[in-house]
Amino acid sequence: MIKATYHKYILDFKRPSGTSRGVMTTKETWFIILESDASKGVGECGILRGLSIDDRPDYEAKLKWVCQNIILGLETLLAELIEFPSIQFGLETAFKSLESTDQFQLFPSKFTQGADNISINGLVWMGSENYMRKQIKDKISAGFHCIKLKIGAIDFQTELDILKSIRKEFSVSDIELRVDANGAFLPEEALEKLKRLSEYQLHSIEQPIKPKLFDVMAQLCEVTPLPIALDEELIGVCSEDKKYKLLQTIKPQYIILKPSLVGGFSGSQQWIDFAEGLNVNWWITSALESNVGLNAIAQWTYTLKNSMPQGLGTGSLFTNNFLSPLKVKNGTLHYDLKQHWKFNL
């Protein structure tokens, strides 16, 4: 017999972190704990208020229902949770954890053995020009070869000047640059902005315009001088038919998968299968989970054998994160077996 409980936890940012949607100082998350006679499992339900499709008044009630009906089993519960992707992710992780001989070794591999690493991008948050420049300098000094900049909140020309200054010092072979607009561009100005950004030999831009403008986004992806990656566009697209239709209609150059926002590992795998069938490339990104969720995503991501830099460098953002073996070094994510987990709610 499995017993299930849920727990709320507030993560505190070390410093306010800005996107075009606003500035965050805290991050709410929830944990599902499964207990049997033999073992214990933990999964994180990484909801992002204001972005997740399951940011709903009945979120906690649904968590309570899941725990009360845990006897239904994973497959049945996942089907019932189609509108709650973050709970799907937490539940998948919790069952995987429960079945493991080590609570946090979910996908054993060379990565979890400490024998290999995952290439990741360094994340630069929005802020003043000086703050953004300092972050870039710090990321380069830390050995990152791929940097992702949040754009769309400060003056566009200032953002271009920052990119220009990076390119003056670092070539494409030195530093790969990605930008993320979080839907900040107006449809009528997007193409011109993409043209100006493309002058700095960027890898890609995430979500230049708001989601659900399918025809506009499809047209942008067709004529863009800069590869476009869909991110928020994927949120709330739950059925297999709609996933395939979206990719077939828009034909993006990339998609970015956040398991907490698109239905866990199984939901993400559906997107990957469709994308690969349509020659659309992809990478995986965390969604500001604690180290519990980040650990699950990182271990799963390693098994996918995608050599592109992944978005998994968010573990150091919080003052009250849980100690884990995850370590960032020279632009890669490592599993340090000398560091033991300290998970206390």
C-alpha cells in the first residue's frame, strides 16, 4: 500500500530575476511524497504562476485528490491530470523515485556515476545595462560557451549594443548566443527586430511574439533570418493531434521543452517524437524547479543524447535550495558523488 502526501515550499531568489513578464523574488513549488513499506519517493510539481496552464484556483485541491487516489496508479492518474502538467511531472518523478534503490537516482547513467556531464547554457537575466554586462562577463569567466540572454524589457537598442559588444570580443566559435524575448515583440515589429538581431550571428531567439498567434508565427518562421524556438507556444497544447498540427502549421526551427509545463517526461517525449518527424530540432530546459525537479530533468535529459547546450543551469538561483550532487563547472552540469543530498521540508 502506497501513502501519498503533498507539501508546499517557497524558493527565495538570491536576487530579483527579471523577464519581460516581470521580476521574480520568490518561486512557489510543491512536492509529492510517496511512501511504501520498503521505500520513499519524492517528486516536484514545478508550477510557474502566471505561465503554467495549471495556475488555477483548484491546484491544491487537485494535489489533494491525487494523494487520496494514489491507488489508481500512475497511468490512470496521468490521464486524469491532462490539464495539470506540473502535477504529471511531479507524479512521474515520485513513482520513479519510489521504484529506485536510491531515492534520487532516477535514470542511472554515466552522468549519475559522475563519469560524464551535460553541456548547458549560462542564463543572463534582464536588468540594467550594467547588471546584464556583469552577468555576461561572469558567465564567460565561468567557462560557458553558450549564453542565453533575456531580452524585451529594456531599450531594444541597448540590448543590441550589448550583443554587439559581445561579438566584438567573442566570435561565433568562441561563444554561442541565444536570446529569449518571452513574447515581448509586437507582431508588426517582430520581423524588423529579428533582422537587426541576426546581424550578431545569434543561434536562435525564443518566442519572439506572444503565443496563439499561429498565422503570424508561421509567417515569421518562414521568412526569419534568425532561427526561432517555440517555448510558451507549447504550453496548454495537450492532445497528440494538436501537438502535431501546431508543429506542422508553424514549422519552427526549434522547440524548447520544459517538462513541468508540457506534461512531464511522457508529454515532452511526444513533442520530441513529432518534432523529429518534421525535422524540427529541440532542447530541454528547467522551469525554475528546486534541485529535486532539476535533478529529475537533468538525468532524463542525459538519456536523450542531445549534444546541444541544454537549459539546466538554474540550481544556484535560490538561497534555500536543497543541497544536491548537481554542480556547474566550465559550462557543464556535473553529478558530484562526494556531495550527498539534504532534502528537508
